[in-house]
Amino acid sequence: MRNIAFINENTLGHTSYLPRFVAAFREHPEWGCLPFQIDATPLPPELRHAERGIRGLHRLGLDGLITRWRRATSEHASAQLIRLRKEHRIDAVVVNTQSVGLALPVQAPDLRCLVAMDATFEQLARSPWFGPTRIARWLQPITLARLRAAERRLFRHASLLLPWSQRAADSLIREYGENSDRIQVLPPSMTDPGIPAPRSSTGKPILLFVGGDFRRKGGVELLEAWRSGLRTEVDLHLVTRDPVEPEPGLFVHAGVEAGSEAWFGLWRTADLFVFPSHLETFGIVLLEAMAFGVPIISARTGAADEILEQGRCGVLLDSTTPAVITAAVRGLIHDPGKRRFLSENGRRAFLERFEIQRTAHQLAQLLTAD
């Protein structure tokens, strides 16, 4: 039996990434891996200063928060790993993401290390996450130099790199010079919710939107599309943490936890899932829609092209204007054959590529290989 430490970033979409693998390993001891989970966040009180921006500089992206937070979370994770190793033999560590594993080459140089990531720092440097303003992007060679160096040191230390998508794998090869033999795509995965029940044809079709950050996920454009042209044709259900006032035909759901009864109910009653997000590194919510067999309309953001197999598992939007969203929704609402085609393809792709038992078993094989 191999004892495996799993270090999870535990923020945003990363919250569920490694815990699902941990749960699968616990369910299948015959795979030969005993998991120990470490959460890099929340930070302890003495490190929480690294979460705070500096007034006047944060808006410009010049307060060093990007680097300070990653250094603090990596130190916190490594400290927990050191304590764990005093109590248990640990044979390998799997870390998601590289942000919280930057200290491992120094703190655990003897430990076999596998690094999962949704995106490389070079990819993030081209996005508003690392470059929110023009001056921040211009100064990146200076402000991100140490962070980029630490990432490359971690990648050299790792025995295997586990990008979530081929898009991230291509960055590792093209921008970091990594050998493809050291790369294994390991996407986010989830438990199969089972064969979806047939959807009722009574009442208006239901559009579902899921996005905590309403503006970044394209909720504003979707809401405008619904109000300006779709209101009389469909009902719209929004799952978001941001305040949106409900109105006739518009239903707002706050505090819905993944896996809850309310979460299952929303997916199982939806006729279309609409995701016009502006900024993603992957797009985990697309997997949920595929698992439930809900036809998808998505922006070409993150790894959507790859997840949706270039349109075989969902409609890909060329832009996210309300007019384009409206046309895409109407096109599917009035074409039940196309909806059925997308639903069946999405469900098949989920079972083949994103079902947790399959991907966790693949990871177990990598961890137990001599």
C-alpha cells in the first residue's frame, strides 16, 4: 500500500478537484493507495496578511498579492506535509495547483511529486488574473520573475505533470520545454449522477446558468438576452452568489451547494445550460451539464473547445453578445433533434473522459507504477 499526500489549493473551482480523487481512493483500497488530504487554505492567522491587497496598488495589480499569496499557501501546505511525515510514511505527494506546491522542492526534495494544474503561469500572465492593467502586464518581467522561477523549479522537481487539459499541456511543452513523456492530462472529474430522467415537456423550457461571479461568468449578457427577447419563450434559473432580483420567469438560487438536493433538482429539470463566461482556465461546470445530459451553449473560453469536442457536445458561441446568445438559445429550443444529439454526445464524453472512477483509477496506476 502506497501512502499518498494530496495537497489541494481549496479555492474557487479547485475546491473539488483533489477531494474527489481522495474519496475514490478511499472507496477503492484495492487500488493500492491510502490518501491523506492537506488543504493549503484557509491560511492560519499569522499568514493571513498575504491575502490582503495594498491600498492604491491592488487595483493596478502592483501590490505583489499574486506572489505573496502563493508563497504563503505553499509554505502552509509544506508545513502540514512535514508534520504528516513525522506521523506516517509518505511515498508520494500530488499537489493541485503549482501555486501551493512551490515550496516542495526545498521542503520535500526526496519525495516523489506529481503536479496538477488548470493553467501554467505563462498562460495566466496573459490573462486579467496576473495582468489586470496595462502597467501590470508591462512590469511582469520584474514583478513575476521570482514566481516564474519558482514554478519552473517545481516542474523540474516533479516526476510527473498533470495538466487538466491539452491546452495546458501544450503550454508546458511549448513554453517550458517539458517532454511529453512527463505529461499526463488529468481533468477534473465527478461521480456519475446516473441516467438522467426524461425531461417534462410541460411549461416553458428552462434555461440554467451557474456562476458564482455573475459578471465574469457572462450572467449580465445572458440576463439581457432573456429580458430583451427570450422572456416569453423560456424561464431562466440563475445559480449565483451575487445579488440579482427575481422577477416573473426569472428564478434566482443562492447558496446552492454542489451535490445537494437543490443542485440535483436544478440540473435534472434544465432543458439548456447557458455559459457565456468571459474568463476561465478550464470550465468545470461544463462537466456537470454533460453528466446530467443537459444540452450546452458555451463561450469559447478556457478549455471549452476541448471539453465540448469542438461543438459535438455543445454549441460554441463566437461572441457573447445578447443577440448571439438569443439566436443560439432559439436555435436549440426549436430543434429537439439537435438537443438530443448534444445531450447524448455530452453524456458519452463525460463517461469516457470525466467520470471519477475512471480517472482516479488512472491516477492510482501512475502512483503505483515502479
